[in-house]
Amino acid sequence: MNTFLNYVLLFFVYSAIGWLGESIYCSVAAKKWINSGFLKGPICPIYGTGAVVMSVCLSPIKQAFDIKIFAAIAVFFAGMVICDIVEFITSVLMEKLFHARWWDYSGKKFNIQGRICLTHTIYWGIASVLFMYIADPVAFKILKYIPLTARNAILALILFVFAADLINAVRSAMDIRALSKKLQKLSDNIAAAAETVFLTVEEKYDELQFTVSKGTAKFGAWTKEVNSQLDETKDQLQSFMDSISSKARKKPGRIMRGFPYLETGLKNQVSLLEELMIELKNRITDEDDEMF
């Protein structure tokens, strides 16, 4: 039981260390402070999960070799595989739960579905060696000097704060999930409408060639009606965009600031909708001009 509680406590310790490292890394790249991670507090659970998994799975590998250099090499490669599995599964689960991509390595070479990439895989291997030979042994030594009663009290306090933070973060993430689904549904509806309009325009154009020759061109009334419907749809889109602007444009929430790719992805969805509406409007106008 004590071993289990030790791992739970170390999960939070490693989560905090991972949060600090990633926040510094992201802040240097963005040239401003970024509180990285899913939660408000200084914790990135994925690092705590990875660290505990490494401690449990890599310890037997480390002890299986009498020669330290061979043990370190084995830990390096095994650590790469284990951490990649943890990162990949976490990415898939979060995308399934919240319908959003929280990180994406598509722009990096040798990536798999944008969820993991070779560069970060090497980082994980190096981190695994440092973790197993420095961080993990030191952490367990420190725990031995903390009385069991104090350990349990600290863990209880952390669990209480963590639970409250997690509930709040999940609630915010569900809002983002709903936003992403609404954007996708709106995009699908506009794309379907655009396809219908384009086909109808082509049919009307053929019909118009016949009717114009008889001096009975009535296509202007049709295009006027379609333009009116497009204006109405565009107004609805603009109203929707205004309603989400505080989340997707001007003042993104804590979660979106912690995951820059998530914020960028939602903004791109809005931009694509705008472009689609403009293209649809221009297509109708061009066809109208050609006919008259």
C-alpha cells in the first residue's frame, strides 16, 4: 500500500516538474510566458503518467544488465517506445473525448499522425536515462525521509486541489468540444449548400442559354433570391463568430493558451468558413455576370 501511495505522490511531483519544463520550453519559443498543460495548476498529468510508467517498466530493464552502459542503452530505447505509446494513446483519447487536437507534430519530420515524432522520441529516450539514473532514485530517497503521516496529509491535500482543478478543466474542455463540433457541423452544412448551389447554377445556365434566345430570360430573379439566402446565411455565420470571438479570437481561455495548436485550429476553422462563404458568393456573382 505504501508503495502505491508513493507512486501516486510521485505522479504529482513528476507532473509538476514536467509542467515547469514544458512551460519554459513553450515560453522561450513564444517569447512570452505560457502556462502549459490542461489544468490551471502547475501540473501536466501526461508527464506524471509517463514518469510512473517508466519507473515501473524500466526498473527491471535497468537491473537486468550488470554493465551500466548496456543498461543505459536499453533504458534509452525502451524509454523511447514507452513514452511514445503513452503520448500517442493520450492524444487519441483526448481527441475522442473532446473532438479537438491538443498538439500536432505534422510539421515535423518522421511523425505518426502528428501525434508523435522522431525528434520528441529522441528527447524521451534521453529523458528516460536521466530520469532512471538521477531523478527517480533521488525522489525515492527523499520520500524515505518524509514521515508516513505527513506523506498522506500532503497527498490528501494535493488530491483535493487536483480534483477541483480537473473538474473545472474538463468543463472548459467540453465547451471547446461543443464549439469544435458546432464549427464542423456549420462547415459541413455550408459545403453541402455550396455544392447544391453550384450544380443548380450550371443547370440554370444551360436553361438560360435556351430561354435568352427566346427573349424570356428570368434567371435574374433566381440569382437575386439565392444572393438573398446567401446574405442571410452569412449574417448567421457572422453572428455565430461574434458569439465565440472571446474564446476563439480575442481572449482564449487558459486551456487554449496552454495548447497554442488548439487555438490555431479553431481559428483556422472559422477562417475556412469565411473563405467558403466568400467563394460561394463570388461564384454566384460570376455566373450572374456571365449570363447577363
